[in-house]
Amino acid sequence: KDFTRISFLNTYLVILAALFWRPVMLLRKFTLTNLKKVWRDEIMAKHETAFNKAMSVAVGLFFGIVPIWGFQFATALLVAYFFKLNKVVVGLVAQISVPPMIPFILFISVKTGELVLNQKVNLDLSRILTIDALKNIYVYTVGACVLSVAAALAGFIVTYLSLKMFRYKPTAQK
């Protein structure tokens, strides 16, 4: 009887800690001072070169659009770690695939695939379980891959030129 009570109490306390106290402690850390420190130390990161910052943006854009659903963020961070890029910038830019942006990314991916493959996609939902649906998925996938590469190149160029235009100079790390 005591063992059962202790088990229920332990389960209750673990659930309470995981669903209430840990999130409350995390939210208390979000102060204006801490956010400014993260902005200054992680995002601005004065010790990083313009090339490194531009590559971080490019990798984030690439993995934010490339069609590896569910693995985009984790893969982006893994690549950022492997190539020693700014993980915070990569993670923030990879969030381009948030729900309000998904319809636009899907539409532009399909149109890019139509342009690259010279095939027209029929988006009629009544024919979604036909062989045409597989062709549509293929066109979308090719379009999304091409779009992700194009967005990464554009993001790299814009970021690199912007940093050079504003005479960004990295400083020695403390």
C-alpha cells in the first residue's frame, strides 16, 4: 500500500515539474537583459567573419526549405555544428518553414518544379489518389530542392554583401 502511494506521489511530482515548474523557470530567464546578451554574444558575434555569418544564413535557408519534413531543424543544427557555423543564426533562419509561411513555400516550390521540369501540376484534390499525385510530388520535390539552393545562394550573397557594405570587421574573441 505504501509503495503504491509513493509511486503515485512520485508520478504526480514528476508530471508537475515537467509541465509546470520547468516551463516557469525557463520563462523567468527571458528577461530583457538576457535577450540583449544573447543578441550581442550569439547573433551579432563580433568574432565571426562575414563569410561565416553569411554561410550560417545560407545553411539555415537551405534546410528551412529543403523537403526533409521533421528533420529540417535537427539537420540544420548538425551541419552548423559540423562546419562550425553560428548555430543560433542557423536555427533562427531555418525557422522560415513556420506554419504561416508553409503555403507560400509549397506554392513557390511547385511553381519552381513546373519551371525546371517543364511539367504542369494539376492541384485538383478530387484526383489526389491517382498516379498524377505521384507526378505532383515529384515536381514539388524537385522544385523545393532547387528553391532551397536558390534561396541559400541569395541569402549568402545578400548577407555577405550587406556585412561588407557596412564595413563589418570581426574582432578577436575574448
